[in-house]
Amino acid sequence: MQVIRFIISNQQRILEYTLNHFSLVITVMLFSLVLWFLTGLLISRYQRIAEPVLSFSNILFCIPSISLYGLFMTLPQLGLGRRSAALALIMYAMMPLVRNVYRGVKSVDPWVIEAGRGMGMSWRQILLEIQIPLALPVVFAGIRVTVVLITGMATVATYIGERNLGRLIQHGIARSDYNMIITGAVIVSIIAVLLDYILGLLEKRLTPGRV
Amino acid sequence: MIQLIDVNKTFLNSPVPAVRGVSMEVKDGEICAMVGPSGCGKTTILRMINRLEEPSSGTIMVGGRDIQQEDPDRLRRGIGYVIQQIGLLPHRTIGENVSLVPRLLRWSEQKIKSRVINLLEMVGLDPGQVYEKFPHQLSGGQMQRVGVARALAADPPILLMDEPFGAVDPIVRNRLQEEFLNLQQQVKKTVCFVTHDINEAIKMGDRIAVLNEGRLVQYNSPLEVLSHPVNDFVVNILGEDRGVKLLNLTRAEALMSEAVLLQESQMDRAVQVLQESGKTVGFIKPNGNESIKYFTLENIKKGMPVKEILEKGTCFIDGFQPVKTALETMMKRNSDVVGILKEDRFVGIITWQDIKKHISTIREHENEC
Amino acid sequence: MNVERFLVALIDRSPPHVLEHLQLVGVVLFFTVLIAFPLGVMLTRPRFRKYAGRVMFFLNAGQTIPPLAVISIFMPVFGLGFRPAAVALIIYSLLPIVRNTIAGILGVPEEVRQAARGMGMNQWELFYQVELPLSVPVIMAGLKTSSVLLVGTATLASLVGGGGMGRVIFAGIDMFWPEFILAGTLIVGAMAVVIDRGLTLLELFLIPRHLK
């Protein structure tokens, strides 16, 4: 009850935080998808660089989110706020996205590729018509994990000046205000679940005809 | 025509060459069955023909042109390729799978569609039933037929088949083999057929290439390989029951005496006609549905009248059926001759004498060994 | 970059928090395994298998709650300090271990299970002699993932008075000193690596020889 009252009396602020949160996640996802999808394809093509790239992404993923935010924040080109937050989150997205694109492409039955080559499909055609479509389920799993992850991690960016739902939690902690914390947590979870659900629907439309 | 001239191949990570100094030629319209134990280089040779592997040295010519001079992708589009694992695209329908190469070659949609339907029928599938299905909805045998249809889609003159029927059960395999031989009668492709099963090689091949440790040990017709194996390795591969295999697996047409068609009016100089053509059997063109009247050079020389008759429908076998079938037919009909058909036309006869002589030649050879 | 300040962070400020951090991680891991492993095993038993889906759904949903929120959610109940942070982190770490325990045990090939039953093993013998040894690699993978993530997430404990390396890192953020953030990060990273290696060693003891 108190939570609802809190939400109603603070609609304006909550709406602003939610939109900010949402737009940060979307920005990060768009950049990450392009960047890490291409990286994943690249390392599946050039096997030699696969291991170092994947190790690097693993190390990045082990760094606490607050550290990455903090380090980027102190760089003069990035500073407090959106740019540091987005860059840090893009870095976190690297591991699940690159790994799943790589795994997805690598998991394609080599005999299907052999048949494709034998019929005279070019490298590009094999990539576009066989490897990418067949990798999609694994890639999508990676995208969904990443979205949930990024949505949650974005809350911590409040400590470097992002005005998003993390701020409700931050202030909630500072003021011991349970309603604020709950409100922040619930809306963040809803965004995560919603994005995950939408991607699930999209996945079904994009991957026809398989068991 | 496919020509290999002193082809060698050594893989990067291997100390032993996979293929050593192989030279051979596959004539147009022939099936060359490559057989040998695993690791003998047969698959490597096949994959070099469509440049999925590059030879370390030597030349491969397809249709008189050095394939090194051609764009690999374009080369492959002109060569059908069937593998044991089939490799159908799991996310495409059967129709889309079969039309893959024509689409790469940018045929018109209409032409593609009618071609695909035609092909599916040719390999014994019901287009209405399978066209929109996905590969996982088909049985192993059906998928393998789709694989063959896909390879034939753009009507390539050459077909490379790597153990194409290896993954299905023996009954289905037998049926697929026979269907393919039938199909081959119509399409007359130049086929390289890799198998590790000598029986399949004898059944499918116009010629058999026996390979061991990357070397071509023997390359000849099944009959010749069975009756004159060049060394112990080939004898071993052929197995103890070589003699029976000869009957079981030699095609009837290999032993047949070809027949010459004569008009009724030519009968008075039949001896002359036969001698000119070099054949020992003649036959008279039947009127309508009549049974076939034939005669042998020997009998006609003795002045015997034409009285031998092969009754329509019972005394005939197809040319690529084994000699054993000819023998069985003779026993069933209590006759010592059967007529041989090719594409439903009478082409010759095979007699009890032919078979006996055949068996004795093997015996002789075995004694020599 | 101020080297002196970096050394201060590394040598003067960090050591007590390293201990706090390790203590937190240790306690959390201990209780997580204590809860998650039996829970995962129980959910694969025939009697409870039908609930596995539902429990996994809740754990998955729990995973969408941001770590920052999980950390703070128990504050009203337990107040500030070590306890709310530890409880929150335990809950946060449960999922990967439960999930991998279930996946590992259910991943044992059915024919192996049938063969064991056929030889007359009872449920307990089947579990102890067949299912458990064969699922160790998957279970250990879950434990490793959980631990590495936990070491990082535990930095947030300092926000609710739980101490740990978060103290050094947040101090760096508050004062805009990258030296503090970097020092804290390096130590946390080192801890993650050490724990990961340690668990890998443990794995070598636990995994049946043929699976190595």
C-alpha cells in the first residue's frame, strides 16, 4: 500500500528515472549488438584470435561493475554520467554476446557447411544463409541473458551520476526508506522481464521450422 | 570426363601422404566406384575433384579443363555433391533445399519450381507431400533421396558421392542403390562413388578403383577386378566368396552376347550380317506384342531354322541385374537362355554356357594364385 | 595517476577490507552450497521432480532483480551490517548452483541409469555411485560461475554497511580518485582468480578420472 502511495506521489520522478533507465539499456544493447555480433563472427572465422578475445571478455566480466564505472568516470573524456555508464555496460555485454555468437556459429553441424561448400556456396553465402540463421537460437539466448544483466547492472550507475532507477535504491538505502527500494527494484525487474519476453517473441518469429 | 594426372596430397598436420601419384580417368556417363579401407585416400580424391581440398601436386581435369584455373565456387555449382551426412539445411524446407544450386545460379523462380517438383518425383518422393516439409520431418531414406535430388538440381554433368547410402539400414540401402542405378540410366552422369563396401562398389560401379594407403591399386571393370585381382590386397578386399560374388554381383550385361536386329528380309544373308557386325546373336524385330525370335551364329551356320523364342515378360531380366538372377530365371523357366533388356529394349542374351565358362575362368585364375 | 596514493590504497587502506571481503565471500559460499546443493539434488528425485520447473521459475525471476536491489532489500529486516549483505548474497548466488546441480544430475545418460537399476542399485546407491560422480563437472562449473560473480557483487555489500573491498572502491568514487578504484579492483580481481583456481584444484580431486 505504502509502495503504491509512494509511486503515486512521486510519479514525475519515477517516470523520468524509468525512461532514463530504459534508454540507457536500449542504447547499450544497440551498440553492443552491432559491436559484439561482428566480433563474434570475426573470431569464429579467425580461430587464432578466438581464445585471447574470449579470455579478455571473461576478465572484463569478472571486474565488479562499480569498479568499471568508477575507472571510466575518472577519465576526462568520459566523466560522470551517461558516457561512462554506457561504455562500462557495453564492456560487460561483451562476454555473454561474443561467447554466444561464437558458440552459435561453431555449433552449426559441420556437414551442413560441407554440403553448402560442396554445392558452391561462397563464404559469404554460407555465413548469411547457413551459419547465422542456424546460430540464431544460441545468439538469442545470449541476447536475453545480456538484457537482463544490463538492466540490473545499470542501477549501480547511479553512483556515477546516472539518474535512473538505481537512484531510488541508492536514496532508499541512504534514508532507510523501504518503499523507495522496493519501487526501484520492482520496476527494474519488470523492465528486465519485459525485454526478455519481447526478445522471446522475436526469437520465435525469426527461427522457423526446427525442433 | 574426369582426369587425374599424378595427383598427390599431403595434409599439413600429417607425416604420411594421403594420396600418392594417382592417375586415373572417369569416362563420361560412367560410375567409378572408389573402394578401400578407411584412410586409403578415396574421400580425399573425391574432395579434390570439387576443390574442397587442393592437391599438393598433380593436375585434375574436369571436362577437359584444369580445375585449378577455375573459380572454386563456380566449379562446385557445376558438380553435384552427395555425402553420407547429407547436410540438408535444417532451417529450410525440402523445396528450398533442393532448389539451392539453381538459386545460386539465378534461375527464374518458375523454372526452379518446376525443376524441383520434377526432381522430387525422379528420386521417388511425392512433391505434394514433402515440398513444404522440413528435413527433420523426413525419414533417413527420404532425406538421402532429397540429398540426391539436390545434387542433381542444376543438372550437373558430374556427380560426386561420398558413401551416400552409408547411413541407412540395409533394406533401404538396397532400394536406394537400385533406384539410383535406374535414375543413372536416364540421366547418364559421370559419377565418382566412394564406398568402403566392396559389394556396393561392384554393384554400383562401371569401374572400380581399389585404393590402399593413398595409392591406386587396381582400376578396372568389376568383372575384371573380380576375375583378375592384381595382388593379395585386392584379393583380400574381395573376400573369400569371390566366385559367388562374381555371379551375385557381376551384372548380367557383362556376360551377355549382344544381339543384332535383323529385318525379316535380311534373313537369307543372316550369316553375313552377323559376321560384319562382329556379333554372334541376331534377332528379328517382333511385330507388335509378339515374343522375340532370336538365333545364334553357330546354329544358323548349321542351317538350323529360327525357332528359339523368348516369351514376352518371363524370360527376360534387366541388364544391370546380377548374373545370379539370370541363373535363377533359367532354373525357374527350365531354359538355358535368358534375354537381357536395357531400358526395356531387348539387347542380347546370356546362356548357361556363358555362365559356366565364366565360372571356369575364375577357377583357373584362383588356381594360378 | 598518483603512485603514492595508489600505494596508500593498496597497502594502508585495503588489507582490513580484504579480510572482510574474504569472510563475506566465504560465509556466503558456505551457506549457498549448503542450501543449493541439497535443494538441487532433491528437485531431481522422482518424488519432487514435478516441482523442479516451478522452483527454477522463481529462481530465474529472482535473477532479474538487480544485485543492488537484492543487497538492500534485507536492510529493513536485519538492519545495516554484515548479516543483510550476507543473506542477500546467498540468495543471489543460489541460482547457478541449483540450476547446474539439476542439469548435471539430469544430464546423466538414461541408459547408464537404467543399467545401474538393472544391476540392482537402489535409489541411494544410484545417486551416490552413479549420478553424483558423473555430474560433478557440471556442478563444479556452476559453483565456479557463482563464486566469481559473488566476489565482484560482494563489493556492493559496503553500501549496506557490510564492509569489504567496496569500501576502498566507493571511497575512490566519492573522492574521484582512480588510484583507489584501481587498487580495489586489482585486489578483487586477484581474489576472483585465486578462488577460481582453488575450485579448479578441488575439482581435480572430485572429478572421476575418465572425465578429466
